[in-house]
Amino acid sequence: MEPVGRSGEAQLEERRPEAMAGRRPTKVELEGRGSPVELMDMKVLLISALLGFVSHVRSKTDSNVCISANAKTCGQCIQIGPQCAWCKEPRFKPSRCDDKDSLEKAGCTQLGIENPRGSLTIDKNKPVTNLKIDGGQNLKLDEITQIQPQKLTLNLRSGESQKFTLKFKRAEDYPIDLYFLMDLSDSMRSNLENVKNLGNELARAMQHITKDLRIGFGSFLEKLVMPFILMTPKYLKNPCFPNDCSAPFSYKNVLNLTDDGTLFSQEVSKQKTSGNLDSPEAGFDAIMQAAVCTEVIGWRNVTRLLVFSTDAGFHFAGDGKLGGIVHPNDGKCHLEDNMYTKSNHFDYPTISQLVDTLSDNNIQTIFAVTQQFRDLYQELSALIPKSAVGTLSTNSSNVIQLIIDAYNSLSSEVILENSKLPAGVSISYISHCKNGVSEKGENGRKCSHISIGDEVTFDIEITATGCPSKGKSETIRINPLGFSEKVEIVLNFICECECHKEGILNSTECSGGHGTLECGVCRCNEGRLGGLCECSQDEFLTDDLDANCRMDNGTDICSNNGECVCGTCECKKRGNPAEIYSGKFCECDNFSCDRSNNTLCGGHGRCECKKCICDANYKGTACECPLVNSTCLASNNVICNGHGTCECGECKCTDKKFEGPTCEICPTCSQICTEHKDCVECKQFRMGSKKHTCEESCGSFILTEVNTKEELPNQPHVNHCKERDVDDCWFFFTYTNKNDDKIEVQVAEKKECPSGPDIIPIVAGVVAGIVLIGLALLLIWKLLMVIHDRREFAKFEKEKMNARWDTGDNPIYKSAVTTVLNPKYEGK
């Protein structure tokens, strides 16, 4: 009979060797079986698939958040995650909240499963404008579309994201509103002259960008309080005396946005500079009022540019306290007769307040400042999205070029911004820009180097967690910074199931009408408790109910592992059905016991109320200790090789020289051979240093004699030794430690001694060596002499060739005649 549980394939593989022994397999059998390599590959694939399936099932069971969350209603269940579904059938006994497949396997019908999904609807989807196709200059402002779609509705379920694609295209000839905000302190006198001629020149210079340009002008100075302004009547009338200046002011709107360049030049020409005491100016007050006073300034829903021109720094929130102004800036419009009337009441805005205001009003800022303060405004610009910095010049044409360059730089980058998201809602972006460049994260919000007519797209993903805003609809907006167009997104949150609407009021299933039967469970009326609304709060206090669920009058209700229902603990369910809480107070479980080798109770017991109940022959908190000592037996059938004790099935080596699982490994055993050498010598050969004290010193040695070293035992537990005696002979022995502290030694009687030297060959070799060395020295000497003689002869021949003279003269002859001249002889 074949073993139960073995697969047919495994049984067939086991029978084949015996069934086919003694005969060769036929061709058909070989073809059916395949090659050994193919069979091995099939086995590996089957085993891998089986292990993968087991791992998948186990991971799915261990991480079943649908069950472990212990949802009591369908609404709570679907908020756990998109993988969770609810069975609304009234008689369904297993966990109602589980994944859809598990519910179907447990017997819940498809009609009885509530599993709502999210959805996305595009409500307005007007294509982006192409002026060459859509009518060019005949289009009105509200007919130009740069962003698509314009409105969507998203139904969001917890954990389930909804995705859509947003398209953006810069329209040609898009209208621009440009407001010039200028510091009119006396040091800006020369710059004011340049701006007076700016109107018509700027309109002509920007013809290639837009033909619909409106331009306005405003000026600012400082708050009219000490220590910013000298508050004497004479100074307030003319702060630049004896030069002619206008009276100091905080901010005034000189000219609303207009398309009349000549009017702009006329109004700016009327302006005069003024004066104040400190260098920083009230520029932030002016920017705030110019941004929020939309109707006064005349801003349209087009590209909005604010050119901020100054040669000084700026005051910000907190500086107003120097003048006794403590009220924070309220960010509202306070212009009366085009003058800022609350400068002495409200402090300067904060930088973050200014950033939010400019962003909310889609205003792009260009800081035209002197070289001295360029670095300061560069740092400020880094905090303000869609802003740029240029260096102010005394030439009006340079100012125009600065504005055009800054506008091109700002408009070439698209940055998406969304309004504040409800709690529990997240949004992510992936940009698809020019040349196939895609980015994620924060860089996914923007595309750079975009020209007029270029089209870019953004993949946007919105996800909700739980039930934000208590299920109420929310509206968020996404818009490109600096552009007035927005995408409106209505968020509807799926917080309840459809069966929530089908509830049966005062159902008899709920303890005779004390609750609403909703999605298969009871939703109790006010004052009723329990799974079937069987308890009444009027019968006893809630504190008394909780007291019955506290163990030993502690503070934890149901040991934090359950809920107190009608004075009785209902324990939580775990994601793994095999893991359960139990006990009156849910104080017990069958999965929190100690583990050994990463296995609960070491695989040798069961877990009951957080303690291991071990199988027979095992003990320990994790059943890690076997009571049998078979695992401690060494190869010589001695427990721990006689060098240790057996504890929990493992050897604890007491002799520090030995180690290993059975104390059989001895890294320093060569030293032990040396220790035993003297005793072996004295007992076997009657020699050595202990031959006179042999009986006293070596009494624990039990010697057995063999003839040669080849007859010594060769077993794993036997230690072999080789030592040298006083005669320079090698002798061989083995030793084994016994449990009774005796040392069993086997000695080879025959030693290996070195043979004596052969004198004649040694002498002959020495003599021959001396003779050979002498001959070699003679040959070397002769060779050196020959070389020396040849060198001398060659030198002589060379000198002989160089000695050349006339054969008629004797080179060593000297004449005997000496000629002496008289120095006083004058040739007379």
C-alpha cells in the first residue's frame, strides 16, 4: 500500500528504479519520460510554484487587514481599503468584512456583496485654443482656453486613487495687465524720468508678445510714523527742502490699468519724489494693496504682471512695532481715493502672507532693483513662485528689455498649484514636458522652457483615506501659477454602502425592534447596545458595564483585545483565522508564546494563553529543550566526547580545549600530544624525563602496544600523535579520553630513526668540490689576464697610429746655437 498523501508522480518516480531494473527502457518510455535534465527542470518548477503559492496564501492570511480591523458596519469596512468588501446577507456567520474572493468562498452570493468602486466624470472638457484654427484675433478673452479639462467630478473610495490627464497650452497673443509699482524716494529721481516715457514704448516693444496690453502705475514711500518719517509740519510738507518734493505717503494708486500709453506718460510725468528717514521702504504694504484691490486697480482674468522698482530694501512684519503699530496686516483692501488709509494701523505683511496673496491673485512679480540690492531680492524671489529679478538701469530702453526678458522667463515655466486639500486627501503629479522629459514628485508639478503654442500634459492622481469631511462633498482647484484659468474638481467621498439606504427600521431581527437592520447587521437605536441591540443603557450605568470587562480592576477594557458589549468581552478577530484571542477578558491568545528557531513553541508544543504546552520529551519556555541526549552523542558514542555536559540537547564543553557540537574538535591538540609524550615514553620505552616517576605521574594512562604505526586505529574520535625522543627517533601513538578520566593510549613499538651518514661519499664530494673551485678560480684569473693584455695592446696600437712626424727630423734633437738680441741695438 502506497503512503497516504504522496503524489502519484512521486510514487511513480520511486517505483521506476525497481520496476525497470534488469531491462533497458524502450524508445517510447524514453520519449515519454524526457531527458534527466528536463525531468529535473520540471521538478524545480513544480516545487517553486508550490512554494510561491504557499507563500502567497500565508502572506495573504497574515496581512488580512479587512478582518483584523474588526469593522462593525459596511461603511467602516469599505473605508479600510479598496480590497475590502462586505457581505450583507443576514444569516452570514463568518467575518462579513473580507476580500471579495474570500467572501464568495465562504458562501456569500455575488448579490449579497457590497463593494462600491470610485469613479471619475469629466463635466467640462473644452479643447485648448489653437488661434490658427479657432479664429485668431476674432476670439474674445473668455473664449481662449489654455487648460483642459475645466471641471471634473471624482467619487473617491478610501485607498482607491482616481487618475486623469491635464493638458496645458500657452495661447498666442494672450492679453497682459502690467502694473508698475515704483519707489518714489528722492534717490529714485533719475529712474522716475525713465518711466515717464515707458507707456507707448513698452506697448510697441511687446507687439510680438501681445496686442492687448494694459498698463497702470502706483507709487510707495513709507509709513507716516516715527522713526520712519520725521513728523514735523515743515518736513511733512516738503521732506526734501530746499529741493522741491511731494509730501510723504505710504502707497497710492496713481493710474488704473489702461491701454492708453499716452495717458500713462502724462500721469507719471506729474509725479514727484519724496523723502523719508530710513533706507528700507514700505514696498510690502504697496504690493499687498495692489494685489488685493482688484477692482480699484482694474485687474482682468488675464496674465497679471507687477513690476516692483526700488533702490532700497524692504520692511516686513514686526518692523511696525518700532512705530507703535502692533496689529498684524489683515490682507484686505484699504484704498480710499486711491490712497492706503490703514498704513498707521496695520503692520507690514509677512513674507508668507505676501506669497499666498500673490499666488491667490495669479500675479507674477518682476523685481527691478539696483545692483546693490539684487542679491537681497534674489533671495526674496526664491520664496515667491513665478517671480524674477532684474537690474534697474537709468536707460528706459533697458527697463523695457528687463520687463520683456523677465516676462519670457516667467511665462516659459508652468507650475501647477492646487488649493488646500481636505484632511485625508492626497494628490500627486507626473509631468510630461517637451522632448519627452517626465518628472515625478515636486518636479512633477512643473515644465520649463515652454514657448508660445507648446503643449504639455500632467498625469494627476488623487487619493482619499478614510472618510474625509464626514462624507460631505469638497471642491478643490488646480491652476498654473500666474494664469487665471483653473480646473475645478468636485470630490465626493464614498463613506457608506448602497445597502445603507435599504435599512429596515425597528427590525424584529434587532431584539424585537430596537434597531435598524442595515447591511445584514443591527444599527442600534439610541440607548441600546450589543450586536443585536439586546442591552439597554437604562438598566445599568456604562461604567458598570465596563467594570465587568476589566481584569483585576485594571484600566484596560477587555485587555485592549476586544470590546465590552453588554458587560461581556467580545474579542477581536485576527487577520489570520488560526490566531485567536480568548478568555473572559480576552487576556489569552494562541500566537504570543515564545519562539525557537522562529517557530512558535519551537514546533514541539502548542500555545495556550500565551504559554507553551510542550510535547513529551521537550521542555523550556519555547519547548526548545529536548529531554533525550541522543543529539549529544559523539562519534565514539560518548556523550559530548567526554569533554562536556548535555544541556537542552546541546553540548556545553567543559574542557576549554575542545569545541564543536559534540566537543570533538580540538584546535590545540598538538600541544596535548606534547603533554602526553613523557608518559608514553616512560611507560612504553622506559626512558624520558619521567622514567623515575612514571607510576605516580602517569597512572591514568592505559597503554596498548601495536607493532607499527600503520596498525594504530584510524577513527574520527581518536587523536594521532608523532613525537621525537632523545635519540632523535620518531615514535607514534594515539590517545582517547574516557568518561572515567582515564586516557587510553595505543603505541607503535617500532620507531622511525634516522640512518647514519655515509663518510666516503661525503669526503669524496668535499675533495671534488675543492678541486673544482680551484680550477674555476684559475680559469677566472686567466680570463681576466687575457682581457687586460688585449686592452693594453690595443692602447699601444692606438698611440702608435697617432705618432706622425717627418722622417728627416729627429724629434728629440735640440740645437746648440743660442741667439741673443741686444735691446739697445738700433740697427746702425
